[in-house]
Amino acid sequence: MSRFSKQIASYWQQTGAVIRNEFHTIFTDKGVILILVFALLIYATAYSLAYGSQVLRNVPIGVVDECRTPTSRALIDAFNSGPNTYVAYTPTSMEEAKELFHARKIYGVVYIPSDYERNLYGGEQANVAIYCDASYFLMYRQVFQELVTSIGQTGAMVEFQRLVAKGANIPQARATTQPVIYQSHNLFNPYLGYGTFVMPAIIMVIIQQTMLIGIGMIGGTWREFGLYHKLCPAGRRRMSTLPIVVGRALVYALIYAVTCTLVLGLLYRLFHFPMNGDPWTVGIFMVAYMSACIAMGIAVSTLFRYRENSLLLLLWTSIPMLMVSGVSFPREGIPEWLYNLGQLLPSSHGVDGFIRVQTMGASTAEVFGEIKWLIILTIVYGGLACIGIHQVIRRELKQREAACAAEKGRSE
Amino acid sequence: MPGFFHNVYAVARRETRRLIHQPMYLVLMVVLPVVSFSFFAILFGQGAIRNVPIAVLDQDNTTLSRKVVQMIDETPTAMVSYGIQDMAEGERLMREGKVMAIIQIPAFFEKSILSNSQTHLENYVSGTNITVNGLLSKDIQTAVTTFSAGIQLQLLMKQGLTERQAMAQLMPVRFDKHVLFNPHINYGYYLAPSFLPMMLMIFVVMVTTFSLGTELKLSTSREWIETAGDSVWAALIGKLLPITVVMFLIGLVMLIVNFKIVGTPLNGSLAMILVGTLFFILSYQSISVLIVSLLANLRLSLSIGGGYSVLAFTFSGLTFPIMAMWEPMQWVSWFFPFTFYTDLFVDQMLRGTPWVYSLPDLGYMALFIVLPMLCLPRLKRVATEEKFWGRL
């Protein structure tokens, strides 16, 4: 056998040993199983359940009707007939409305003045006042949209009737009432479901975070108890860290292949999240994302000295990482430098690319930019992981040697 | 009773020494909270969301169609970045993540308007980000409505109406809009009061669990109880008090970041917010004690406590209202003190609710402080029996 094939064979052997050792470590450690295997499934299910209803409907509002005529009641009916609001209370005064508001019984108030009908029939402009609670974004959007649409439709109806009464023919009256029909179509998420919006991003971030914390916990445990050197085959002079990194990465990849298939196959179907991606594209993208996450996980894990450190130090980063990926808080609102810094995280590319593949049906070519970045990150973090493991093992071996020497010195 | 205070003092002194000597406490109680608050202060510093790129497919290419495109471009949210030749090109741009919306203006747009017949304008907005979608849809709709109203006004005035008459004709029902509490829809005002307390909570849970759990992990818990003269109450109060004090001070830093740097208004009672913050910290400390007592394992307690605290955000209803959730999920939201704290916080910060309305929230948080204390006998057993120590 040539030297080269000998080397390959020994690498192969070492990788096999690393894989066996890794499986043993993970599946004999409840804490690690909980985070690496179950956390993704538990969280993905919990969040999907919370966001499962997708849309906010029937927000209670109050109407103060000073007019009390069939015309004003028609307007109230218009608020009631839309999907987003219903008139829960008709308080008699604004004071009363305010109390209901503070008690969180209603989230919007419409005030119809007493001259509403008179103005409307007298060819004048009738005024109503609307008060929307903007302390909750979704609440505000639903209430405001519904009120404005109802009022607009009521107004258009009146205008149309007035024109026809003046003798205009119907197409003409229509064109004058509404010269430009504006139609807005929501693509990929027609009812603007909240789950459809956030779940892809949350799932991607959970994958990365559970990997960082889980692998970090393994690394911390090994360092706390001095187990790293076991990864290095006994009697080997030159240390090769590449098989260690590759072997460990394969194990994590295998675990996540199973859990991700469950999440993307089963959970996605159960909760009817959009699956517009071509399965091959989704697969390729996930492989790239997973490699970057694992490489980063192994690189970071060499920094933790104790078992619990990864959890203590990394748990809080989940929300900031979700934020810099530009989903919950739009990219246009993030300072440029912070966004660019976020590009060092696999999740930023992963979230963006995954939404485009799975929700919007983008092809591999259309997310090539993200895949390229994920590969670059895999290489960079993979290199750092090799260096990190090399350092840790060297330090551990030195310490053992020193301990051995001390032991010897004492026994002599 | 003096003996009790003496014991509490002894434990508090022991705890303070531990806090100073283990650098992890400094990191968890001061460094990381401040880093995370700064992160959100920077993130929300920009405030409003502006210039989201969109594409325009102008099949008419006339003065009027260019006019409406210009009006859309001038809105705060939308920025026309691409003029495209067909819808396929627009779809590709959208899938590549370069535009969030496509505006389509049909041929004969101008001609239809001038000849007084109806035409249309289509807006295809991506629904993948409902925040951007909401802002973009609203701005584009406003621009098109304004454009359309301008045309109507001209048409009606040509027919001999005065401007006042024409206005009454084209908009028979006018509305005065009052956007309460967040008139400029500053997105930071929504998110800062939720994320900043979220960070505070995570660190309270982490540091409390860590300080109790390490006693078990390093088998020092009997010494801890002995310092308190074998009183588990004195042991617990003495241990938690220094952490409570530090975390409350960090809570003040959080409030300063929120009100002074992010710049949210303070329309209600500051006293109520301060009391609420104290209750909030105590309730999560109390829950951490419960978790450690039940599990008697540092790392598992951290996992469970961490998982529990991260979930709180979703169920608080700040982004997705509790009202909209399925009913069983609405019950789940009652299991998190965070829900009540953010209610109180939003009420007192933005809505200017009279403080009486926030008392129930304080009451619920108080329950979370008191109820977990039922586990104290178990805590004493765990702390004094060796079989619970040194677990991984």
C-alpha cells in the first residue's frame, strides 16, 4: 500500500471511531438529546400551535352613535359585516367608550355625529371620527383597514346614487365614482397568515440555535471532564483534526436530517404552511444551511469550558439572530452595518433563502447567492473548528502529560 | 425573628462573595443584559421602515401612468427600483428577493381616464413578510386613492361644480383619523417594550437557576443551608436578594434604554411600571426556584427554564394577539408572568391607562411569586440530601 492510501485508510478508520464515539456521547446524555433531537420538534410544534389560527378576525370595537337614524345604523352594519371587526358595544358617550377601551373590551371607537344623516342627504360632506388603538400593530391594522373600507364603500354608494339621481348613466357614474379600480393581490400568503409569515424563519433559527447550544454542550462537557483527547487515535504522532470535524458533522447532519424531515414534511402539512419549493431545491438548500450551522456549532463549541455554558451564554441570542435576518423587523429598518454583521450568521442567509425556496418557489439558481454564502461560511467555520479542536486537544494532552509527570515525581 | 434576619444576612454575605468571585455572574447579570439592550436600541434606532424596493410594469407609458408611478415612488415606504417589461421578469425579481411588490398599469390607462371610463391598477405584494406587506399596501393604496381623487375632482369641476361641492360629491363621508398612542406607527415602539423585558427575563431565569443549581452541582448546598441556620426560608431569601437587587438595577437600565434611547413615550404611571418590573423579576426568580427544586439538576433546569422563558414571547400576544389564537392556546398564555407584565407595560407606557386598571396584572404576577414557594420543603430535601448532588 502506498503512503497515500494508507493515510486515507487511517482517516477512514478515525472518522468511523469519531462517529461511534459521537453517537455514544449524544444518546447517553439526556440533556444533549433534549436539545439536539427534541427541542426542534417541541418548539416548532408549540409555535405552530400558537400561530395556527393565522389571522386576527372579529376585533371588538365600539360605536358612539349620536345620529341614531337608519343611515347611521347602515354604517354600523357595514362595520359589522366585514370579517375583521364587530361592534361589541354602542356606548352613549365618548367617556363611556374610553372606559371600555381602558378595560380592553374594545380596540377602536367610531364617533358618528348627530348631523351625519342631514349632511349626507343635503349633498354636504358628512364627518365621522375614528379612533384606533395603535399599541398593537396587528390590532391596529385590522381595525383601521376595516373601518376605512366600510366608510369608503358607504361613501362610494352615496356618491353613485347622487350621480344617478342627477341623470348620469350607470357606466359614467361608475367611472366618476371610481376612475381607477385599485386591486391589491397578496402573493404566496393570500390571507396574510401570521404563521405562514414567521414559521419558516423561526424554524431556521431554531435549527441553528439548537445546534449551537447542543454541540456547545457536548464541547463544554468534554472540556470540563477532559474527554477531548479520546477523539484522537492512540499512538498517532501527527494529529489530524479534519476527520474529527467531518465525523462529528456527519452525526449531527444525520440527526437533523431526520428531525427536519419531520418538521418540513409532517408539521408543514399539518399546519398547512406553504410548500411551493421543489423538493430537490429544498434538499440542496437545507444541506448547505445545515453544513454552515454544524461548522459554526463545532467551532463555537471549543470555546466553552463548562457543560452549562453554551446554554447560559447563547440562549438569549435567538431573538437578536431572528431580528438581524430581517424578517420580524424588516431589513430596511435595520442599520446597514448591523445587517452586514449579521451576514456572518448562517441563519441570515438561511432564513432569507428558505422563505424564497419553500414559500415562493424559487429555483436553485435564484437562491444561488445564499447558497454560495452558506458554502463560504461552512469553509470558514469548518477551518476555525479544525483549529479550535486542535488547540483544545493539544492543551488537554499537555495537561495530562504534566499531570503524569507530577504523578511520577510524587511516586519516585 | 432577629435570628432569622441574622441568618438572611449571613447567606446574603456568602452569596455576594460568590457573585464577585465567579465571573459568570458578572457576564450574566451585567455584561450580556447591557449588550442585548444595546443591540435592540441600535436595531430600533432607525425607527420607521423606508424605501422598500418595488418593480413597476408600465404597459401604458403615458403622462398619467408616469404620474401615478411617481406618486407611488414618493410615498415613504415604497421605492420604485425596477421598470420591467413583463410579469415573468417581475416574478423572477421577487423570487430573487430584490423586490417586495409589482405594480401593473394596463395599456390604455390614460385614454380610459380621459374618456371617462373605468380603468384599473394592479398591485402584487409579497405576503411573505406581513409587516412590510402592511406598510407597503397601505402606502400604495393611499397614493392611488389620492391620484384617483385628483382625477375625480377635475372631472367634477369640469362639470361646473365648485371645489367644495366637488369634494362633498366625491367623498360624501369624510373621516377624521385618530391613531392613538403610536401615531407614526413606529415599529420600534411595538417591539422594544416586548424584547427588552424578554432579555431581562432570560437573564433573571439563567442567573437564578445557575446560582441555585451550582450549589447542587458542586455539592455546596448543605453548607448553604447551614449558613442560614438550617432555615430554608432564610437560605432562599438571602440567596435571591442580592440577585434581585442587581437585576432590578439592570431593569432600571432597561427602562432608561426604552424611554430615553428608543424614545417610547411614557403616558402612564412610572411608579406602576417600577413596581411591575420588581414583581416581574421576583416572579421569574420564584419560578426558577421551583424548577431547580423539582429537577435538582443544574443543566436540565437551565434547559427547561430557558425553554419556558423563550416561549413566553409568543404567548404574550404582543405580535400575534392572544385574542386571535385557538382557545386552548389562549389558556397557555396564562402560564407566563411575561403576559401580565407586558400588558401592564403597554398600558402604562403607551396607552396611559389609569393605574387602577393594571392592578389585576400585578395580582397575577404576585400569584407567580407565591405559588412556587410551595416547593420549599422539596428544596430543603434536595439541598441537604447527598443523592441529589453532583448530577450532570
